[in-house]
Amino acid sequence: MDTSMSDAIEAHGLEKSYRGGVKALRGVSFSVRKGTIFSLLGPNGAGKSTTLRILTTLSSPDAGEARVAGLDVVRQQAQVRLAIGYVSQKSAVDLAATGYENLALQGQLYGMRKADIQTRADELLDRFGLSGVHRRITQTYSGGMLRKLDVAMGLMHRPDVLFLDEPTTGLDPESRQAMWREIRRLGREEGLTVLLTTHYLDEADFLAERIAIVDQGRVAVEGTPDDLKRELKGDTVRVELVRPVSADTLRMVATELPALRELRCDGKTLRARVDSGERALPALLARLDACGATVAAATVARPSLDDVYLHHTGRVYLSQEEASPKCVRS
């Protein structure tokens, strides 16, 4: 596989199955340019974490190839591990040690000199706002503090590529915003290559220069958030109903209002794509009223990543567990 000198990560045709015939990856391919923040976006079970495990040498693909920092993740595992930082969903912090001791141990594992360990640890503790608690046992840290320490540990040896698996899951809003700012600074001010997985649409939109939407083990679409949204011309109409409507009602609305594209109803939420929301919405509301449907709220907006996901996968993001009638017309 040829890897461009400007690519820090390249995956081609990655496949992975688990016991019982569960197909986690079905030919995942994408590339990440050096010095950029890239996000694998998708719901739980889409294949994001499996992809990261392969790229960080914690798992081997059944088929396909991948390179990280120019190194083959199967044939050059030891070199890959020295070139990367990896922050998994599960914290790697030793709760019986202090913040400083966790960072020092990480440095020792990577063969750093004692003087360099202290300098780098002090730098990271200050950067993540942990200087005042670095001598405290980490069992006393809050969830946000522990997650910051996790990321600091991944950066301890100055990796070429940093992998973050669901870095803000479980954090409160304030801690989440603080983590966003630090990740963005790492990529855009320091030029570090960052690949993060997330199931938060707003997180990918805010942080990533490019995203790949992963769905059922495949990359459904890849591009910049803005480009992907611009490809969906027109407006998105969203109507919140007091009660779900029948499939027959939806089919009637779809037939009588041909301006509506990609009309779907999930539970009590109706969505459609239109060329002009300000013209289409009054007609839609009138038609729903004539059918006896009660509207609680209605909005018209420019396309979002939620709309991108819906367009490319045919499903509403993070609502797969909800059984609801659907009417679709492309």
C-alpha cells in the first residue's frame, strides 16, 4: 500500500470479525493528513473502537492494511507503539498513585530520562490545570480531572500521533468544553495529528477538520464537516408532534407535498429536506392539521451533521433503539 508522505494515518480495506460471526469492520478505508484532527463519528457499535484497536496494534485485522506514522501496524508493531499515544475509553490511571507518579511511570515505560520526565510532567500538569493536585492520590480526583490525566499520560513521550477513544464520555459539560479546547489546541496550535472517535455530533463538528461517518462497520462518507453539510442543498424541516402519526398519514403527506424529500418520521419527530423551508413549512403544517396531527413545535434550519448522517445511512442518529413508523421518499 502506497502511503503519502503527508499522511500520518492510512487505512485500506480493514475487516474484522469476532466470535459468533459478528462483523465489526467491513472494509474501512480512510486517511489522515499530518497535523490535523480527524474524527471517526458514529453510534456505539459502529466499528470506531475496533478501528482504533487495529491502528494502535491492540488487535489485528482479518483483512486490509494500515500504516501509522509511516509504519505498518502489523509488521512493525513495536515501532508503532513508540510513535503513538493512545487514550482508551477505560481510564489507565493508577488510582493508588498521585498524578505526578502516573505521568512519571508513563515516561519510564517509554525510556525517558529522569530530568526529561520531570520537565515534561510539570509542563503537562500545568497545561491541564492539574498542578495544584499533582501530589494527591488520583482516587480523590473528579471524573474530569482523571480524564485530563489520561490525555496527559498519552502525551507524555511526545508522540507523533495521538489516538483518543471517546475522550469526553461521562464528563460534565464544563469538563467537556475544557477538554475540547485542549484537543483543539493540540491539533491547531501544536500541529499534532489527532484521531478521535466520538458519538457526539457537536464534538466532531467543533473539533475535527475532517470526519468519517462510520456505520455498521463501513465508512458511509468522509469529508470536512462544512463540505458534507453543504452537499445537502436547501433546508431541513423538523416538526415535533404531540403524538406519532400513522404510516398511512405519512404516505399521504409525501404524496401530496412533492417538495418534501427524504421524509421520515421517528417516533414523534418528522424530518424532511426541502429547497425552501419558508415556503414548504406552512404547507406541511396545513397538511398535518388536515390529517388530525397536533404539532408541538416546528423549525427550519440549514443542514447539520445529523442530517448528513440521516442522508448517508437512512437512519436518524442515535435513535436506532426506538421502533417507529417510517415513510421515505428520495
